[in-house]
Amino acid sequence: MNKITVKLEDIKAQTQKALVNHGASERVAESVAEAVKVAEAENNKVCGLYYLESYCNQLKSNRVDGSVMSEVKKPSNSSVYVDAKNGFAQPAFAAGFEMAVRTARENGICLFTIAHSHTCTSMGFFTSQIAKKGLLGIGATVAPACVSPPGGNKPLLGTNPISMSVPSKNNDVAFQFDQSTSAIAIGKIRMAASNGESIPEGWAVDKEGKPTTDPNKALEGSLLSSGGYKGFGFGLMAELLASALTGSLSSVNAPPLKTTEGAPHDL
Amino acid sequence: MNKITVKLEDIKAQTQKALVNHGASERVAESVAEAVKVAEAENNKVCGLYYLESYCNQLKSNRVDGSVMSEVKKPSNSSVYVDAKNGFAQPAFAAGFEMAVRTARENGICLFTIAHSHTCTSMGFFTSQIAKKGLLGIGATVAPACVSPPGGNKPLLGTNPISMSVPSKNNDVAFQFDQSTSAIAIGKIRMAASNGESIPEGWAVDKEGKPTTDPNKALEGSLLSSGGYKGFGFGLMAELLASALTGSLSSVNAPPLKTTEGAPHDL
């Protein structure tokens, strides 16, 4: 396979250009393109350029509003709430970020919520920005349901990641985790299916809820939580923080992230 | 086996009496006895009467100060910090609780930390009280190190539980989880050892860090995190929130919880 090397700044510039060409404002495109660049820099392929086609398609179909201005509110002394108004999550976060940092510094802690946005792609992208301000960042989000509860066969939760970024003395990221609360990302099962490989027990169940090592049966069925009921507990924690507290859609009601047509994702 | 039935109020009264007889003040004893009663009501044997002997022994040896007054501080608008001064965790929590609830209601969120206390026993005991005030409670604590990182053989984290309690409309607990971030509680491995049973793979490693199904080798070695590296991530989250943020001991420095002699546990 031939390898080509692309500079990170070129990735950002080309991504920004593509987003603008499909209807995003310069401001919104810059914000999303930065997230794509960071994902590529961290070798996070799923959240990088791989997502760009989907972003563009959804801008084109107006499923994502590429030029909307997010609305930043302060519902209480120590909370900042951003209504993304069915736009991208990255510019919505950027809109409230400085106020959230100031609020956390002034009060010791801040509840910072983004409502009614498209997917956040990588949670760590957001919590790492918090750590770079010298603050401890913990984040959670929901995603379309694909994880069934222990013993069940009906998906109730998304992969619902939780991330944490810890600042270093010089306001960089000392330590970070960014992990789904499912046993594995669904992409790994898709890869196994296309390679004709089996998957380990504990990743998924078939549509009857029986453990399976067949990736095709897993894709018809549902994923399992990491560590069984414990991961399901953490998935519920993400669900309550990211959906119930924001008034956005819960995992069971969230439509697939990459489909082009339909109502906004409202996450 | 003969069964006897004991009323919950009798459990509380006798527990309180025993604690006072071993040196606790009435106020402190009432607070700890309530936690024992609630644990027994919830069939949480490990955190109920089973712990009382240890509490009494540690009062007797002065390892736990049974009559100290916790100091409540408000380091910032939205945080309440209680220095338990090497006393029990339950009266320290009680000392700051009303202020923490008021702070959360006024500001939207409150960071409520208890420092320099004896073990909290059950985290859910605390977060459930938060839910009964109509607030969402999330709690974490550290414990003496017994969990090694994925691929390692040196315990770095404790079982480090995280709990969440969600209020119902009528200010009761609608939903709660209270779970260690290790694959299993160490008590389950001790039980398997004394019953001559094997343990499932994934619970523990031997002292060389090799997976084991022999509970005796597991007890010489270390536990594993729930779901591998993901549970270890959540264990680190508990570690940072409960130890680094409070200035209490980290898991690697925490002495065994039930030993009678030694410096205070300082959790």
C-alpha cells in the first residue's frame, strides 16, 4: 500500500473548505475542522477525516444546520447551558467554553451542558480543552442505542462514552481517558465482519440476546456493556447526565449518526 | 441453621450502644449506627453489622477518633469541604450535608468533599441521601490498593467504587447504582478460597501478573478492573476525585481498613 503524508494544517484547511462548500459558515467550519485535525493527530481515525463525508452530506441535506448561532445561557451561578439549535457540537462548545471556564474558576466547579447538537464525535476533544485551562474535565454523551442491558436483547443505551482529562502543571493534559461504556466500539465488530473473523465472547449478543462470536449475528443483535452490569451502570450515568439533564434525545430515540435524511439528531 | 429476626431499630440502637461503649460520642455513634442500619436494611452484609467489630476495635485503639468534631469549610461558592479529622466518614458527611444541599440548589451544582476520614463503607449510603433531597448524587472513594493495571502485577488502585443516585418526583431514590470499579469485590474471592472453589478468569492475577482461577493465588496477587482497561480508567477517575482533590491518602498509601493498630486511615 502506498503511503501519503498529509500535514495536519492541510487536513484542517481542506476540511474547513469542504464544510464551507457544503453550507457551513466559516466560523462553524473552522471549529469542526479543528476537531477533525485533532482526531487525526491522535490517530483517532473514526472521529477524523473518516467522518467528513457524513458531515458534508448532512450539511447538504440540511439535517445539520451549518450556520446557526448557538445560544449560551447561565441557568444558575455554576452552570452554563448551550443550545446548539441542531448545529454542530464543536462550535456550540466553543460558544460557551470561556464562560464555563470562568464559572468553574470563580465557583470551584461548573456544570457545562451542550443540548440539541449533532454528534460530539470524540468526548476527549472537549475535556482536553478543559484540562488545558488547568481544570479537571469530565464529559459524557449519548449515542444511538446499540447496547442491551445484561440479560436483555433490546438495545437501550448507546456506546455512551465518558472521558476525563487531568491538567498538568503547565496547563497541558497530564492524563486522559476517553472510552465508550460498551465492551467495544461497534466499528470493531464491523471490521471483524468484513474480514470474516470471529469476535470474542462478551462483546455482543444476537437478536435473541444469546452470546455470540459471529460478528454478523452481533450486528443484527446488540452490543454488551464493558464488564457487564457495571459498564451498564456507567452507561446509564452518561445517559442521565447527557440526555436527561440537557433535555436532548435519549439513546433509544436517537437516529443513526451518519444517515443523511431525517429529523436532526438532537443530542 | 437457626434464623433469628432482629428489628432494624434494634440493630441501630445496639450498634450505637456498642460504639459509645468503645469511645464514640453519642452524636458520632448515632450517625455511624444509622449507616449500619441502612446497610442491613439493604442486605449489604459487608457494610452492616459485619463492620461493627472493626469500628469498635479501632475506636478502642484510638485509630479512629470517635468524638472529634468535623470542620466544615466553603472553599468556593459551589464547593463544601469537610475535614473529618481522622474521625468517621458518616458524621463528617452529616456535618456538611445541609450546606452542600443548599449550595447545590443555589448554584446548580456543588462539589462536596470529605477529607481525612475513616472508610465510608457504602458510597450509596451517601448519594442516596442526596437523591432524597431531590438532587442527583454522584460519589466516589478510594480504598487500599488491591487492583493492578492491565498487564501489571503491582496493585495501584483500590476497589474504588463509584455510585449514582437519581431522585424520584417525590424525593425518594428512583434509581441507584453503587459499584466497585474492580471486576469483583475482594470478599467474593475470600469466600471462594474458604469454600475451596475456583474463580472465573478475569477477576484476578497471581503475584507474577498471570491470570488465575485459583482464589489463593489471587489473594497473593491482585484484582483486575471491571472490563479491563475501561474499569481501570473509572478507578483512576475515583482516585483523582476522592484522593487528589481532597488531599487524603491515595490507594497505594492507604493501610488495610480493618487493622486495629497504625496511623489513621486518612481517606
